[in-house]
Amino acid sequence: MLSVESLHQLYVDCDLQVCTDTRKISNNCLFICLTGNNFDGNEYALKALELGAKYVLTSRKSLEDKNQLFYVENTLDSLQQLAIYHRDTFSFPVLGIGGSNGKTTTKEFCQVVANAGFSSFATPGNFNNHLGLPLSIVGTPSTCTCAIYEMGTNHPGEMQVLSDICRADIVLVSNIGKEHLEGFGSVEAIAKEESVLFDYALKQDKLAIVNADDPWLSNMAKRLPKTISFGIDQDADVKGLVHKSMPMAHFSVEYNTKTYGPYTLKTGGKYNVLNALSAIAFGVSLGIDIDKAAQQCETYAPANNRSQWMSQGAHTIWLDAYNANPTSVELTLKEFAQMEGSKTAVLGDMFEMGDHALTEHLNIMALAKDLGLEDTYFCGELYFEAAPHHPYVFQTKTALENHLKAQEKWGNTILLKGSRGMKIETFLDSIPS
């Protein structure tokens, strides 16, 4: 059996290049044949060599030649062990980010802050699960002097696996909210899962960056010996003073009895100020000047359907269609309600809610009414099942798109938000340009 030391040497011989997809093969890489319910990477082992891979890791014994093709019992396990072994060679600070909402935005704020003093690397895209995290670690450039890894979980026990792989020097949990209720069942179970990162910090004597405004996290952090807190509503080491949250957040920062700023983000929402504050706290932990850290946050421009502002014709659009759960939708609607002028919101189904689905979708509909957001449209099977006779509920995107085109009734400011699978950004085509 191939030892992890020997596997790491193969990886080094491949110039630290790992590939798992023959469509993205790089010359002289280590190709790892991953398998799943609907695919078997072993089928492409020989093809990978033809395309330029130097070595192949396979879980099919018959393919082994111990020259270019090496056998292991489980390629995913071997990839994870390779990532752990390689992670232990790092001599630079590593940040591990968990939490229910805003992990990716927090990661990107943290990276721009780290770039003020380091050559940083951060998890690409949403490579944050049991496969994505090890791929991120083995994909970390040799020139890196600070790494930022995102960790996402959708069922109990996964965060422990991720924490064991990441071995962070600094941990940050963005918040606790109603995510993946289908897998967890309750917010209490979600909090327990995310607490794994704080348990790790406690046992390994590592630094934790703590959201003082989140009662779950602030309570968990009381037992931690090393913390830097951030917040807006509660006392914190890095405290934000929000002057205006929409459409672009405008805020100052209090730290060590001094006030810095004001600063303006290229996105809106009090929750995005919290994301920025967490990154500023991270900068403090790295020894970066706090004013410089905040200025770096001002440079970050959201993309990929995350809290993006855009213009189309006479309309200003807040595109936040990368993902959605009850907590994130509630926060977004409360911020959107503060906007002046006429407003239209299009909300798509929230997935992975399990037995809570209908209740949570009805709660969002009630919240929109309470906030006075009269022109809010709800789209998807779950909203339709929850309220099939509601005049602003549509079972399919096509039905809603046709209705909106016929009405030609759009507010000056438009919100588009839903779970990724809904692809709510397609409504951009229905908005007059």
C-alpha cells in the first residue's frame, strides 16, 4: 500500500499539481481517480496519462503498474491524508472559516485584508466540503504566505472532518443561522456542529475570531483563552459604527479607544459590515494596521451573484442569488425595506429545509408583508405548496416571468434572491433594459 509520505513525494514530483478532471488536466500533474454514485474516475486513468499527467492515483488494483499508476484502497481518503500531510509543511498562518451565512464573502474580505501584508491564497469558489477543502490545500501555491480556507457543512460530523484537515492557526465562525435544516433538524444542532471550530481552538490553544453580536457564538467563546471579537450591537474589540447600511454600507471602526474611518463598502447591509469587521479583526491578528485593513475592505467588489448592485435600464438591482436560507433572506429583506422609492422583490425557494420547509417559507411571506414590501413575488414549488392561492406566488419561474412581463410593473429598486438551484438571476432577462 502506498504510504502518505510516498504519495506526498509523487505530489512534489508533480510540482504540487493535482487534477481530478481530465477536462482540466495540467501537464505533469498527479491525477486522482475519484469515484462517486454516478461516476468512476478510474475509467479515465489511462486517458489522464495520455493528456499529460505524470502519475495517477487509482482505486482499481488491476490498473496499478507502480511506475505511473499507483493503487490505494480509497482515493478520497488518500487525497484527504495528502492534504493533511501537506498542510503540516506550512510555516505561514492559516485561517479556517465556518458559519451559517456569509462564509464566502467573509473569506473574500479576509483575503483582500491579508493581501496588505502577505501573499495570500483563499479557497477558490465554493470548494469548502470534504473534497473541496483538501483540493484547496493541495492547490495552495508555493509562494503563499497566508492561507484562508472556507469550511461548509450540511450534516452532523462533517465539520470535525474539515477541522482535522484544515488544522487552522486562527478560526472564524461568521454566525449561527437556519442553514441546511434538512440535515441538522434544528438551530441547536447547527450551533453544535459549528462549535467544533471553537473546540479545536480550545484544545489546540489557537486564536478564535468571535462575532460578539451572535448570542450562540459569544456564549461559546467564553471558555476560549485566545479571542478577538468583532461586532456592531455589542461591545467588541473591533466595533463597527454603522452610519448607513444601504445601498452601500458606510461605517467607522472603534479599536483600542480610537475611532477610524469612515469607510464605504461596495455592497450594502449591516451583515456585510459584520463580514468586513471580521476581516479587519483577522487583519489585527496578522499585525496589519487597522486603518489599512478597513481600506482594503473598501476595495472588495462582490461578484458571482453575491450582494451585487447593478443597473439595468431605469432600475437598480440588488442581485443576491448565490444562496438563500431563512436567516439570510430575513436579513436581506430587512435591509431592502429601508430603500427609498418603489421596490420589487423576487424570492425563490429556499432548499434543504426538510420538515421545516413550509413553515419557513410562510414565515418569509409574513415578514415581507410586515415590512410593507407589497410588491414581493414568491417563486418555486415550496412557496407554491405553502400558499398555492396567494396572488403573488408562482409555481414555476416561467409562470412568474410571464406574469411580470405582462404587468411590466417593476420598482425602481429590485431584489433578486433565492437558493442556488433556483437560478433567480435569470429574472434579469425579464427586467426592462
